[in-house]
Amino acid sequence: MPDTPLLTLTWTDHVTGHRGHLVVDRLVRGVSSGGLRMRAGCTLEEVAGLARGMSMKEALHYRPGARYIPLGGAKGGIDCDPRSPEAHGVLVRYLQAMRPYVESFWTTGEDLGLTQDVVDKAMAEAGLVSSIQAVYPLLDDETAARQRLADAFALRVDGIGLDELVGGCGVAESALAALDRAGSPYAGTRVAVQGLGTMGGATARFLDRAGLKVVAVADVRGTLTNPDGLDVEALLAARDAYGAVDRAALRPADRQLPGDAWLSVDADILVPAAVSYAIDERNQGRITARWIVEAANMPVLPEAERLLAERGITVLPDVVVNSGTNAWWWWTLFGDIGADADEAFAYTGRALRDLVDAILERAAADGVSPRSAAHALAGERLAEIARRYGHHR
């Protein structure tokens, strides 16, 4: 894939001085897809890497004959703490500045630091119809498609919105596919999850219900551990809007450790589901797990991944693992699936399992990392999409 994105821009808020970025890696059929994140320290380089990843995530879900034809990749990012009193105003002004792009060719949604309801509220205040309005001209029946997606977003499963759960379903099924391939039983497999927000929380729930033992979760206040397994449902019920757990929900046997203790707990699977660049060449040596399943975007730095591979630790890459939420939006909007939770979970699970099986098979055959195998597969599918539908860089 060429290194230069189609569009790169940086915006400065005239009120607070906070900066925001937009990178459009490519357009397919005139449209790109990629969420909007808000975190203190967000950089243009970070957003560009995420936009490139979105191009690959989109392409990996290409299936000839499906109604959903993958879009190009993009990403937005705002350098601001989402908990700050200034955050909402900054978000609205950023979207006002990005309005021409949202209306024309950038479809977006929730990402790190922002939930979809917050994005939707800010979009309305910025005078925008929807965060995905740029894709509407590609729909066969816009009214029916928008209603189908609205119905899907209205669904709740055990008190949690379907839109919050499908991504975690994909992460969990990716982990389970790796276990199946290795012949490892689910029962007794220990899991540590960094981040109990939308993605991490849903992943913990699905793995817990599959029979795995969630022995550690980390939030902004520290790491919670129990070698016999945490009460995942109680922790999920005790979260605030940012994924921080009320410690009053802990049981007597649960322990509180420092925030980075999740790295070195006795676990078979680590799920980094919070910030980018969480695992680097310095702290990777503390990891003893067999698998790292990247629920977050870019949580493992390249040098760390190389060193982990030398120690026999497999990293399942973000471009596959956490692609379920994005794909579910489009499967639903374009009509490959309906507004039904069971159908969404089944479709997402099959898609992610197929992708994980494909990249692990290719990695073993070619003697490369799963990430390299995923990138190669994405490149082939991007080329096929370009031949069939064209793309612009």
C-alpha cells in the first residue's frame, strides 16, 4: 500500500487551543470510513496510522456478492481529555470545522474516549444530519436502511446496547478461534483485559460466558485481579461512562494492584482494549501470556511485537480483531443482516473466525507474523476492490 494518504489536515480550536486531526487514507466509491477518538496527547501520526489500519479493516471484510462493499479508510482524532469540561465544546467546534468532509466523504462514529451517543449529540449541535451521511447516496433504499440501523442501535442485550457488544463479540471470537486452532480448551483459560470500556467490557463478557476465566481487568484507577476469576457482570454493572469500576463492587477476595499490573498477571490471553502503544519494547518482557489479542488500535509497537514473537507469543492484530464494530454498521445499513442481536452475533462471529483462521494459516505457511499475513491479505483485497470499483488516493 502506498504510504501517502489522500488527505491530511490539522485543526486548532480558536477557543481553547486544542488541536484535532483528520486523515483520509483513501476513498472507495467516493467514501471513507473511520471513527473519531478524543484523548489527551492524540497526534497526527497516530491518526494517520489508524486511517491506514481502517483501509485494511474495510478491505478484509470484502465478500463478492455481499451488499456491503468496503469503503476507504479514514480516522479523526482530537487532542483533549474527554473528561475535561471543555471537551464537548471542542468536539462540537471540531465537527463544525469538519462539516464539509462529513457531508461529502468521511463517515465516522465512536472511538476511544467518545461513545456514539456523545458523537450523535455533537453532530446535531454542529448542524450535521448524521455521522455517516456521506454513505447515504450509495444505499438502494436510504429510508429503510437508516431505519434498520436505528432499530439495531435501539436493541439492548442484558442491559447493554447491541452496538456496544458486537465489537467485543468479534474480539472474543478471534481469541476463541486461536484457542481452537491450538487445541486449547476454553475452561480454565485465563484472560487479562486492559480497559473495561465499550470494547474491553464486551470482550470480557463474551469470554466469561464462553467459559474462560477473566482473572484481571485494568481501568484508569488500577488493576483488579482474582486468580479464581472476577465477577465480570458485577464489574460491568459498576462502570461509569468511561469504563472506570466502582471499587465498592469488589468481593473480599478481589485484589487491587497498580495500573500496569495487567501486563504480568498469570494469564494465557492478554486483551489490550484501551490506548494505543500500550506494549513497548521495555514492558513486553513482563508478559508471559501465550496470546495477545489486540482489541485496541495499535496497542503493540512493532519492536515489542518482534521481541514477543521471539519468545513464542502470538499477537492477533487489530486490523482483524477489532474490525467487528465497523463491519456490523455496514452489514446492517446495507442489509446483509437485519436488526437482530442473534443474527448480528452469529454473522460477526463467523466473519472474525474466518479471518483469524485465514491469517493464522497464511502466517504458518509463509513463516511470517499474523500481522504481516493480515496486511498481505488486505492488500490483495484492496487491489480487487480497486479493480472492481476504483479508489482514489
